[in-house]
Amino acid sequence: MKLKETAPAFRLMKENDLIEVMEINELVYPTVWSVSFFKQQLRQTDSRVNIVFELEKKIVGHGALMKVADEAHIISLVVHPLHQKKGIGVSMLSVLCHHAVDMGLKSMTLEVRKSNESAISLYKKFGFSPVGFRTNYYSDTGEDALIMWIHDIDDPEFLMKVKSKQRIKGDL
Ligand SMILES: CC(C)(COP(=O)(O)OP(=O)(O)OC[C@H]1O[C@@H](n2cnc3c(N)ncnc32)[C@H](O)[C@@H]1OP(=O)(O)O)[C@@H](O)C(=O)NCCC(=O)NCCS
């Protein structure tokens, strides 16, 4: 499934979206990617997928994955605080998982703050399993990161699971 075939509210992120996406990141993360780092991510279209979710022409969510060998690393997943708990996060992760499968990748991984129970619960719904910690991973707070993995995403059952999770097909 290519992004253009998914719900119209999801689309690939463009450089013009940077200000809105950074505003959301600043609301929820203690530290955020710099503008130059963000631009660099957007230009590496062969190995990065950056998506946004738009509601009434306003961006309220951003998600990103990075391809490393045959792995997809989820490197960002963020929903505007006013729009959390409406199924946007789960649907954005579903779109990113579709991309990982489309790109022919074999597994997915991510790091999440070990205190971030809402995100951990979301990732577990897709089958991400905790495999260990990276001590003092986050330089802003010194918090440990929980490392999570899913293997065999090329198994058709994974895509079926992902499809069943996507709650937003069009507008909210
Ligand atoms: C994590 C985040 C992306 C989830 O987005 P969301 O749109 O609020 O999530 P959804 O509404 O799609 O919820 C999906 C699931 O996530 C979990 N979840 C989301 N918010 C939760 C909360 N406040 N408490 C507990 N679980 C929660 C639940 O398992 C939920 O499933 P349910 O609706 O069946 O209970 C969002 O909370 C966020 O932007 N957090 C700040 C940034 C962040 O921590 N990102 C993850 C970095 S690794």
C-alpha cells in the first residue's frame, strides 16, 4: 500500500510543513530535532519516510521511519496534545508499518522512554516486544530507553494485524 492510496488525511511531509511539525514536537518533547537535522531527514527520501496527519488543513501528527539495512527504525511518532486519544497515533503507526513492508524490510525497532507507558502500550498493540534497555539514553533527562522489536514483518499476518489497527481511514 503506497501512501497516496491510504486515507487522504495522511500524506508525505514536505519542507513547508516544518514549522507546524516542529511546533507539535516542542509541545510534547523536552528536546526536538533542529531545523537543519529535520531538513536533512526530509531530503533522504531513499531511506526515510516522514508522514503527517492533517485535520482541517492543520497538521496534528507526525511520524518518521529510517531504513537501516533491512530494518525500519521508528524515529518519531507524535500527536498534538489536543488531538491525542482519538486514534491518530495508532493510525499513523499503521501507515508507517505499511511503508516498512512496502520497502521490503524484515523487522522494525524503536527506542522509547521507559516511563512512556502510553507509547509502550501503543507499540505492544502492533507486536513490538521489549528486548532490553539503553541506560541514560536520553541526554535531556538521563532516562533509560526501552528497546522494542518486531521481526518477520514480511509475514502476511503482520500486514493483516496492521490493517486491523488503522482506525482512521479518512477524516475524523
Ligand atoms: C504516543 C502518542 C503518539 C499516541 O498517540 P494518540 O493519538 O494519542 O494514540 P491513539 O489514540 O491512537 O491510542 C492508541 C493506543 O495508544 C495507547 N495510549 C495512547 N494514549 C494513552 C494514554 N494517555 N494512556 C494510556 N495508553 C494510551 C493505548 O494503548 C491506545 O489504545 P486504546 O485507544 O485502545 O486505549 C501520543 O500520546 C504522543 O504524541 N505522545 C507524545 C510523544 C511520544 O511520546 N511519542 C512516542 C515517542 S517513542
